[in-house]
Amino acid sequence: MNRITRRALNSAAIPRDLAPVTSIDNASEVRPQTVGLSPDAVDDIWRSAERLYRTGTHPGMQLSVRHKGEIILQRSLGHAAGNGPRDSRQTPKTVMTNDTPICYFSASKAVTALLIHILAEQGRINLLDPVSHYCPEFARNGKRTITIHQILSHRGGIPAIPKNTPLDVLWDTDAIWRILCDARPVEVDGAKVAYHAITGGYVLQQVLERVTGDSIENFLDRHIRQPMGMRWFTYGIQRDKLDALACNYATGPAPVFPVSWILRRALGGDIETIETVVNDPRFQEAVIPAGNLCGTADEMGRFFQMMLNGGVWNGQRICTTETVRRAIQQFGSLQIDRTMMIPMRFSAGLMLGGDPVGIWGPHSREAFGHVGLINKFCWADASRDISVSLLNTGLPIVGHHLPALGKFVWTICRHCPKLPRTEWPLVAA
């Protein structure tokens, strides 16, 4: 891709030889034959990831793919910093590794949701209770009957923070909570889906912290991060570790109406503003349960593999199988999401696949996961016994990368076909 094309597409510089910017965790990857795949199949999946990288919309990428519980791909590509569209050849560059932490953005919601389901498993909350039962001040301005379950399933009636709210409010927990308590809902009956990009996480955090008397960070650490041996997997990053976090870059053509309108309505700003916010140390150090969990592709892959295992990781029970099933159970029918304006199926916390095609590929009705800022794809599919985590550092919204992204998902589904129902992990659990 020449310089003029790169500038027109707002893309990163991609080297012809990918070997110097490729990292393969050979110690973790098993021989494909171990899980009934051919080496050619795994190579084809990796080539599809390389094709996505070569679009230039993602300066850095990480990929972790598990099949039948075993890692078949654990690799990274590109740079964690220094190779954005506006960086020069002289800008210091940091190569992406499999250990580089990346912000998951909205894929954080899957983890936050499971924490709430674990809280329900412990008998400390009822998901059908109104939020105001635990946080009375939330009842203001007609929100008395909105339930925890409605918040989890994006039916809570408060899909966005009010217009003209300064974005730096996002890392002021007390200020954002006052704003949400004072907000007037667009509806309270839970009949319509409207994606809660940021708001729902703060509500769930308040419920959890009121009930436990502890922080959501400590609850995550105690129930998931430590038992699963995560190095990162925290809301935000500690100040002394900020330099390790991958940078994010606005790439691809600038969104135009109606996409720009949808983006501003969901996230409160244009893509350049969002790039500035997510690279701001205040955002990176904050606790934003719906949007700034940080970790590696391997760590998010572990999380979804644990769910496929019915709540078990390396012989240790993280939650009950019934809790996993409740977390991935569809709530309501396929609907046009009033925020994103696309058809979506949600559970109480996760984005679900569909038939004949869904967000997680063809014939993916048993798949569940979450997207992060449109580009990070983290999911599991019980019918194929796969868990996948594709992380990247570009923030393209609509652009030339979309065919390659779609081909990546379809390539995985093609090489990991549906198994007999008796072999689905959540059936056997």
C-alpha cells in the first residue's frame, strides 16, 4: 500500500515481510491433529488474520483460538505503539507481543455481566429485583421499576449519558452516578432493545458494591482473575504499568452520516474524540466496568473457555454450570437495536449468534460473546467447541477492512464445523 493510498484510507504502514512483527507462542500451541484439525486448516485461519492486518486498519493485533479446550493459535502481529496513521518513520515503535495488554472496550461487558450472575448465584441479589431495591436513589425520575436484568440485557431505558455531558465525567464515578440517577428513562417496561454502551456498567457496579461492601475490582480479582491465573485482566491499568498498554488509533475513513450519528449517540463523540479519550491516562487508570477492562487475547480466551467448560478452569470451579447457562440464555427475540440500528440477539449480558447467520458467523445460534468498539471480537461457540479472542488496536468504524474481518470469522467457522450435540461442552457439563 503506497503512501497516497495509506493517507486516503487513514491506514498504518504494513511491512511486506510480516516475520519481524509476528510473535508465535509455540510452547502453548498444540499440534492441530490433537484436536482433529489439519495443519492446513490452522494455517488458513492464520492467513485470514494476516489479511485483516494487511488492510492497515489495525497497527497491532493479537489472536487466541482454542478448539476442544486446546490452544491452536496464540499469536500477535504488528506494533503496540508507534505505527499509527499519523506516526512518522522516526516515531519509536514497540512491537506487539502475546503478553501486551490491550483494552477490551465493550467486550468488558461480558466479564462484568458474569460477575453479576455470580453475585446472584451467591444469593446476594435477585436479577429480577429493581435496581432501586439496592440503590434507592436510582429510582428518581421514573426509574423505580427498572430491574437488574433489564440493565444486563440492554433494556434498561438509559442507553446513553445525557447530551453535552463532558466525556471526562467517565472517570469520575460519583459524578456519573449522580447523572444516571437524575436521568429520565426513554422507557421502563423493557420491551425494546437499545444498547447501553457505557451506562449499564456503572449501574451494575453500584449494585455490586452496595451488596458486597467491596469494590468491583476486588470482586473481579477474587472470583475470576486470581483463580484463573491472569496477569492483567483488570479494570484499567495501574499507573506504573501504563507504558505496557497498547495504544489505540482512529483508522479508516472518517464515519459519515448515519454512522457518525449512531457513533455520537452511543459513545458521546466522534471517532477522533474517542481516540483521544481512550488513550488518556485518566481513562486508562479508571474503573469503567462497561468499557475498560484490559488484558491479553489469551486471557479473554481463557474466560470464554471457562464458560464453555461450564464454569470450570483447570479443575477449579469459578461458577456453577447453571450460572453460565443463565448468563447465555436468550432474552427476548431478535430485534432491531435502537442504538446501533442493527438486528441483535442478547442474553443478560452477552451478544448471541444466530441462524442462518449471526454476528459470530454462519449457523452460530449457540455462540455467545461480545464485540469491543466494533473491531475486537471475543466469543465462544458451544456447537463448535471453540473460544476465540481477536484483539486489535485500530478503531475503524466502516471501512475497507470489513470484508477481511468477515472472512476471518467465516474461516474459523468453516474449519471448526458444528459437532454432534452430544459433544457440545455445555451439554456434557
